[in-house]
Amino acid sequence: MNMSRLAPYLGIVAAFAFFSLIVIIANEVPVPQPISPSTPTASSTLSVEQGFVLPPITLPDFQSATSTSAAPSTSSSKKVSQFAPKSTPALAPVPAPRSVAPTVAQTNAALDVSAISLRDALVNIICFAPEKSGLHSISGSGVLIDPKGIILTNAHIAQYFLLADRGARCFIRVGSPAADAYEASLIYISPSWLKANADVLTQTVPIGTGEYDFAFLAVTKSITSSALPVSFPALPLATMPRDIGTPVAIATYGAQFLEASQIQSGLFPTVVFGSVKDVFTFDTNTIDVFALGGSAAAQEGSSGGGVVDVTGQMVGTITTSTVTGTTDKRSLDAITASYIRAEYANETGKALDLLLARPTSTSIADFAPQIPVLGKIVTAGFP
């Protein structure tokens, strides 16, 4: 790869490597041992104790969609199988219009621009749980997908926004390093995911596939001295899936190799380049999951991070990852934007674009009555 493409991110990579080296040398965080293929893989949500006192890392585990041999999923009763498009009848050849394929340099340049836009739209979502609540505080990722301040993230992160009556507090952080910036409210969380994963918060090692694992937040308030921006940096959500081999950029607020104090004051975006390694479906003939292979993005805290292509569209959101072994050997998966659109329409009977087009204050007000009902699903097993 052309090293000049990495120049904007060398500072981030250097800081990431430096802090990783400190953690390993100091031996302050136990190094996880490699797991066998039959062991449930982990979600990329980082769990920390209240007040950022970090014990040996504990986190909810979610089965990678690519690991079909793993333990039964608590996220869905459906089997995740490899995508195989149906064959189509042969058609008479039609002369194709002559076109000039972009060069590698042109593709790289376009992907660089997309990566910068993704980094600007990336947010860190941090949620604090009160002591003795039985919950872990978490740090995850999200991406702004509308200039009004609408954020796409995972349901397994956004479920904490249902727990305000139990003392959970969530904030949106931005920048490099991440700093407190906004408050936000739920405007949608997949009820299918909540029903299929009602006991996730109380399980020691829950598993899942990423199915239904999406939610939308709307920024409501600035928690700094600055007013809310008139327009947020945002990426359009793709309507069509991408296939194997598509070049992509991935951005997350991965935090596995940081100490608690560094998460609070020294959490930087992780931006990597790669491609779609494989595609999968949730028992249908659609591309629902991207397998993205191993990279520095395959670590705790990356849940809800974004995947963009050369067109600058967000084509997927990170849902599951293995989190043991070296990052280059891990497995990172994302559900596709087209799957999110289709599942939202299936659950609500409405197109997602209608939600995105509405004033956020209206969406917040309309969704608010559902929060107590959905919150009871999440807390049914709590004392």
C-alpha cells in the first residue's frame, strides 16, 4: 500500500502503539489467551467499572457471524449462512458501454477522502452505570448519519439509554482525543433485538450474531460552552450492499489496550483500510453481514464503528469481533446498511428515510412513550 495514504493517521497509530506497549510491559491488564474456534467470540463493547477503575476486562460476548460452528446464538434462532446469490437465466450478450476503470491511485485517493469524512462523523458513546447496579459501564462507538445529529450505533450499546430510571447516564464524545460534547436521546432501538437478548445484561458470556443489533440516537444538548452546531458532519447511509473485494475504510473508538484513565482522557479514533473479505446472510438471499478480517479495529470499544467505501457512503456498522490474540488475526464483522434499512422497514412498516427526514425533536417525543415498555424487557431479570 502507498505509505503516503497513511500519513494523516500516523499520529493516531503511533499513539495507539505507544499505549499498547505500556500496557503490555507494565502487565497492568491481563493479556487474554487465544480461544478455540468453538469458544463464543466477543462483542467489541468495552466494559469498565464505575469511575474508570479497570479490573481484568470483562465484557458481553457476541458470536461472530462468520463463526457458524460456535455455540447457539442468544441473539437469534436463525442460522447465519454464507451468502450465495441465486443463479439467473443466461441472457443474450449486450454490448457494454466503454468505461475506464479507476486506477489504484484514484481508488486510494477516493478512499482517503471517505476515511477523513468517516473520522469526522465518528463519535464515542460512553455510559456510566451506578455502583452495585449489577451493570458495567461501557464505551462504544457510533457514526453520525444525518446533519441534524442522528447517530447510528448498536442496540447492545443503546440499550443503556433505556436505563435512565436505574441511574445509567450516557454521553456523546467527539474528537481526537475524545472529549465530552453532547447528550442524546433514543429515537429507535430494535425491539426484535431486545426481545431476543433480554438477558444479555445479566449474562456472564452472552453470544449473538449481530442480527437486529442497531439503534438510532439524536443529539439533544451541548455539554460544553459551545452551542450545538447548525449542521453535524455526517455520512449518508448506503441503500445497496457491497460485495466481496470492495475496498473500505473502518473507523472506531477501540479501547481494549488502554487503561481506564486513558479511555477518559486519551482515547483516539482508530482508522484502518481494508476490504470486504466475505459476505453472509440471515437465512435469506440478501447480503446482511460483511466479514472484514483482522485489523487494529478488531478490539473492544469498536462496536458501532463505521465502514465506508470510495463513494463516501456508510455501508456497514461494526457489530461483532473476536477480541483475543493479535488484532491482525481476529475476525471483525459488520451488519450492512442495506440490512439495517430493510429490518427497520420490516419492524416499523416505514422507510428509514422517513425517520431521518423528521425533526429530531418530533422523533424523540414520539419514541419516548416506548422507552418504559422496552426498558422492562431489558430489566426483567434484574433484582
